[in-house]
Amino acid sequence: MTEYDIHAPGMRADDATAALERIVSDERARGSGVFAVITGYGSRGGTSVIRDAVLRACSRYAALNHIRGYMPGDQAGDPFAPLHRSFPDAWSIPARYRRSPNPGMVFICV
């Protein structure tokens, strides 16, 4: 599975969403399936501005049919979580992420 790291030090939420837009466009052009975006955990009290911005962007992309689905990494190990149940190709997420869910990632299906 391809992973893209978009949480470089000093990166702002708008930089991350611009990078995400390019990544989604490239992945759609390739016709690939599922990929992961590393957003980081956040450094202020467990909140990640980049992760929240990516999830908002993914919600918009899904509504516009630019992506088939998305799932926060912390839901990868919970088959009963709402976004896990609706995530296309959930079986393609590597077992290591299902065994150890990672809240600093977002899985996206194009």
C-alpha cells in the first residue's frame, strides 16, 4: 500500500489539503485502489489540525465522488466503526494497521 506523509514540521492545514488534492488526483489518474495519508497525531493535547483538515477534505471528496471512501486510521481495527463498515476494499488494508490502529493515518479509496 502506498503511503504519503503530509505532516512535515511547519506544514499548515492548507498546505496539507493542497498536497492531498494533488495526491488524490494522481491516484485517480493511476486508477489505484487504497492508499494511506500520514497526518500525524498532533502536538497540542491530542488534536491534529492536519488530520482534521484531511478528514474534512475527504468528506467533501466523497460527497463529490472524487473518492470512493475514507477511514481514519484509528478505525482500521474496528469492523463495527461506521466509516470502517462503509469503506470500500477494507480487506486491502494491511493486517499490521488492523492489529495496531494508527490515529495518525487516514486511508483513502479512489
